[in-house]
Amino acid sequence: MPKNAFYAQSGGVTAVINASACGVIEAARAHPDKIGKVYAGKNGIIGALTEELIDTSRESDEAIAALRHTPSGAFGSCRYKLKSLEENLREYERLIEVFKAHDIGYFFYNGGGDSADTCYKVSQLSEKMGFPVQAIHVPKTVDNDLPITDNCPGFGSVAKYIAVSTREASYDVRSMSRTSTKVFVLEVMGRHAGWIAAAGGLAADENNDIPIVILFPEVEFDQEAFFAKVKENVEKYDYCTVVVSEGCKWPDGRFLAEQGTRDAFGHAQLGGAAPVVANMIKDALGYKYHWAVADYLQRAARHLASKSDVEQAYALGEAAVNMALEGHNSIMPTVVRESSSPYKWSIGMAPLSEVANVEKMMPMDYISDDGYGITDACKEYLYPLIQGEAYPEYDENGMPRYVTLKGIAVPRKLADFEI
Amino acid sequence: MPKNAFYAQSGGVTAVINASACGVIEAARAHPDKIGKVYAGKNGIIGALTEELIDTSRESDEAIAALRHTPSGAFGSCRYKLKSLEENLREYERLIEVFKAHDIGYFFYNGGGDSADTCYKVSQLSEKMGFPVQAIHVPKTVDNDLPITDNCPGFGSVAKYIAVSTREASYDVRSMSRTSTKVFVLEVMGRHAGWIAAAGGLAADENNDIPIVILFPEVEFDQEAFFAKVKENVEKYDYCTVVVSEGCKWPDGRFLAEQGTRDAFGHAQLGGAAPVVANMIKDALGYKYHWAVADYLQRAARHLASKSDVEQAYALGEAAVNMALEGHNSIMPTVVRESSSPYKWSIGMAPLSEVANVEKMMPMDYISDDGYGITDACKEYLYPLIQGEAYPEYDENGMPRYVTLKGIAVPRKLADFEI
């Protein structure tokens, strides 16, 4: 009997993480002689600990195929990082117990940096605890901060959404600036790195002369210089778009959103870098403003996914299975960029020891000298990642046909486990 | 020589107002024997007063056709309402002066309620001031509050964007609720009526059991009942999505966003109903939350326009010209719903005297008995308006090909005019 596989989704979900799940499950189904069933962890690794497993073999081929165009995590995700073997032996023993009970020999973990660390620890079970399991990490994160791989599935689609939305909103403000809004502020995700904020810079190109000021987490916020830049744009164009990363900080290290605001009851500030930036512009320069906070809309926006991104998400899931079948353990399939124009890429392989706990920052030469824009090198990097459209199907009512799986549980065999 | 036409965009722009411009200009180009040139007002009616006219005959057929899939107002818009003839005779005399100087016999005004009033006043110039001009209003407003017409171009596309985005974000939260966000709050436009908020209710259907709580401007906010509803959903589904209209009010009439919040410098609140709602849920119920404010993203989102909406926007622009050529004045072409399922519609005609200053509210039987959802009658009304997709083209870099017109000015003939 071939071994079964465990698959789980981890961390913040994306528009295309289910495309990776689709790649894993379809590749496994193509090798029934080598892989038995794919059991998905309900809510990520927590499902493995609590023995809450979803039997993907109970889902139709059509339902699995529909994962390719369905955003979010179809099996549930979690924010839960395993401690080290030494610190929490109990959890690893439980994992082995569950894997043994369900005859699991493959562990596919689909997530970002913290998850790569978890996957790396699981990959050591074989050597350190004598339990044979092959652990392969499938990269995913809108933060685009995993090392070695050219980019991370999930990022390209957020980048496309932010680039397109920034262009659309900028056109809107440009139309209205004579008597109404002059400054539009859009807050985007990215607590540690400005990858997503950088995508806002794509709204402008040789055909679209849009004044965009980007506030990166990588650049210390200089209020006076920022005001001068916004003023310069408004005087030249009559409007200005500001894309602010949630990770942008005051010189003293506090996030811009932490302004010490209190409500009538003395509760701490309501959050949001965008309203803070919009208000400071109004106070200093008097411009009428609007602001938006994209939040989950950006990472869930499967309706505007990048085709590159969807294809890579699927290909990395598929490659993970094929690498497992080739006998690999403790690795992550990667995207290797062969050329930017035209965009050519292939699948590579990285050892998890070099992935876990390494954060890829944005190169400083992607940020323009004044700190408020992106360079041509950055555009050359970003454009391929947003290329192509990969629309979901819509039903007759005009709504996307996203799939919700049946999610039938694998019968439990073990006692409860407290996490 | 046939008379020239004046066309202008007014009020908040939409994803499809340029499709109406396209309809007007293409219909006029089809009748060179009856209509000379179409001059567009730069920044709406202000362009007529300041004699800043854009010569649309200088734009290629391709550029005009591209307006059909370009969001925003290609000629600029404004928020500027003409006073009555008696109150501001000077402005009407100036309009006549400009119209005479440029041989304008047709006035097409593309806007919402305030604009319909302006258009109505212009339509009376003939009778009251002896200047022959035919004034036709082309409806447009995301607020969907013009009377007589089944719906207003612009609304269907916002509704589709909010319905789809709410579904996507809800899937996201559903994935994460085990260890992360349990309540997601999305703020949408609609200061006076809950049409756009209602569209959030479309995220759930017979295949999508999503717990959505809508806060309508039409329903007085009852904090305790709201908390109970959110709690009920979280206990049943483990998560809850809240769609809050910017127009939702406290029982004392203040907007929810006006919470008396002050920043460290004593400045008034930063605005946003979503953060206010999210924070009150956290304080009362302790749930982890995220919130988003869609703001301009929703009305500019041409990338997800409704095909029904685009077609109607175009058809109403085209009909306005044809009605003018039939000799009509002081009217507005309307959408007439023939049937909802399948959706059939035709073009009707309404006198501006019955349109100006009449606001269409949402029927109360569109809101569910508990005040937090939409009824089947509402869904029957809304679905046709979001049916079909009408994607823009994208370039090789993955960005939409939105057109920016040359916008060549018609040579001025008159002295300056102060507005």
C-alpha cells in the first residue's frame, strides 16, 4: 500500500494558495500507485495535532479543479508555529502518532517563512526521531519574503490588484480634482517589506503620467519631505496619489498608524496608516482627501489574479509532489527566473535549511533616490509577476463560482490532544 | 451647418460614465448631417462657464471607443450646482454667451440628482431666455438614487465589486478564524441610501452560506442588537462579515464614524465607520478583527465592471443623442425593466421636471425583518444589475489599457469669467 500524504495551508491565505492545493492533489491523484490519499489538515498544522483531517479523496475531480480559481484556504489555515523539538517534544510525538495512525509518509506544507520553519522541523523527524516522513514546503506569501525563490505565490496577484486599483483610483481623483479630492491615500499590506507598496508604483507608466508617492517600510518617514513631495505633485498635476504601507514608521520606530489617538472612552487608536497620513496632509497642506484601506480585499481578490501567479502556484504544488516521489525531503520547490522580457521561468529546488527563518528584503536599488518611488529595476522585476489574467467563471447571476469543498473528516483513531 | 453639442460629466465619477460619453460621441459621429462637433466641458459645467471646451473631434475613433472600458471621467468632472435663474442670472447669461460663441444647440449632461437639476435649468433657457438649446440628462450615479429609471449606470458595477469582494474576503476570514480574525468589517459608500451596502448581501447565496451583517443608513443603529447578531454568527460559523454603509447613524443622528475621537494634538476623529465598528466589537465581544474601507476603489473598479451596467451606460448616452435628434428637450433617457429573470430591459424617457430633486430611496421591503440583511425581492432587483463581465483589455505588462484622451482645447473666443 502506498503511503498517504498530509497537506496543510498555513498563515495568511491568498488568492492562489488553493491553486497550489490543486497542484498537490491533482499530482498525487496522477500517481495512485505511489501516493494513497491526500489528507488535508483542518486549519493547518492544528489539524494534524488534533487529528482533524479532511479526506480529499471524497472530493470530485471537478471540485479539486475548481480550487485553481477559488481564493482563500479551502481547508482552513492557522497562525501556529511549532516550537523546537527540545522545547515541545510533546507536539512532535503527537504528530508522529497521528502520521502513524493514518499511514502518512509525505508532508506538504503550504505557507510562508514561519511555516517553512515548521516544515523544516518536521523534515527532521526522520533523522531525529526515527519516523520516516518526507517534508516538502510549498511556498506561499503575499509578503514575497521567502529567500531563494524568485517570488512567492500570492504576491503577484496582490501586486496586480494594487497596481490596477491604484491606477483606477488615480484616474478617479484626476477627474475630480478641480472641485473635490486632491489627495487619495491607499493603505496596503506589508508590515516588514515594501513589496506590495512598490506595486502601487506600476500604476504609472509611459502612457500613464500619474503622480504617485509611495511610503515604504524601508524608508524612515520624514514628514516635511513628504509634505513637500505631495505639494510638488499637487501643484504640477492638481492631484496626488499616496500608497502607504502599513509597515511605514515614524523615525522613533512606531508605526505611522500608532498616533496615540484615543476615542471618547479613552480607548487606544482605531488603527490605519491611511487616515493618519490623510489627516496630516489636510492639516499641513489643506488639501481635500479621501483614503482607502484595502486590507483583506487585496489578498483575497481572485477576481483579478495574475495569470503568472496562478500558474506558478499550481506548478509549485505539482512540483512538490514530484520531488517527493523522487525521494526528496526537507526542500522547497522554487521559481527560477530565466529572463524578465519575455518572462521565462522554471522550477528549482532549495534546501529548507536555507529557507527557514531567512527573510528576503526588497533590494534598496528598487526604491528611487528620493525614497518615494520605484526604479526601472523594480519594474523589470514586478511586471512579469502581474502578467496575464486568469479569471474565475461567473454564474448566471454575475457572481464568481468559487468552490466550497465538502470537507469530509477522516474518522479519528486517537484520543484528544490539547494544543 | 448643423449645431454643435456640449457634453459634460458631473459629480462623482464611476467605472462606466465614460461608456456613456462613448455612447454620446459615437451616436453624434453617426449623424454628421445633424450634429456638428461634440465639445466636452472640461471639469463639467465649469468648463462651459469658463469656456474651457475640449474638442472631441480631435480624438480618434479608437480613443473614443476605448472610453467604453476606461473608468473615471475622461473630461474631468465637478461638484458644482447652478443656482436658480433668479438667484444667479449671471451664470445663465454666460452659458448662453458660450453656447452662442460655439454654436451649441445640444446640451448633454451626465450626472446624478444635482446634475439633473442643473440640466433641468438649462432646458428652460429656451423658454425663459429665448435661447434655443435642447438639454438632455444622461443618468449616472453609484448612489442609484435617481427616480423613474430602473437603476443608474455606475451602480451595477459598484454592486458587483462589493458583492464579489465581500464574498472573497469572507472566504478569507472563514479560512483563518480558528486562530486569527473572526470579524471582518467592510465599509462601503452610500451616505443617504443603502443600495451599495445591500449588494454586500449578494455575497451569500444558496451555494455560499456566509454570515453577513449589513448596517444600513435606513436602519437606526442599535448597538446591543448588533452585538447580539454578530455574536450569534460567530458562535454558529466561527466568523462574521459586517458590511457597514458610510451613512449608518447612531440613534442621535450622528454618523457612526463621528465618535468624538481626538488624536494626540486634539484634532477631530480620523473618520471611517469600519474602524469604529471593528473596535466596538472588540471591546464588547473580544473578537479579533480586520477592517477595510473601499472608498474610491469601489467606484473606480472598471476591472470588475458589470456587463449590464456597461451596456446600459452606453445605451443611455446613445439614446440621449437620438432623443435630441427627435426634437426632445428637458428629458432623461431611462432604463425600463421588462423582466428580471431573464433580465430584459429597454430604454424609456422621463421628463426632467419629474427627475430633478427627487431622490429614490431603497424600498423598506428590500431589508430583512431584523434589519441586517436583504430580502429575496432585493436580490431579484440586484442580480440583473451585476450580470455579466465586461473586462478591459490588458497590455503585455499585465496592466489595463485605459485611455487618456488628448483633450485638445477649442480656441477661446470670449473674455474670462470668474466662477
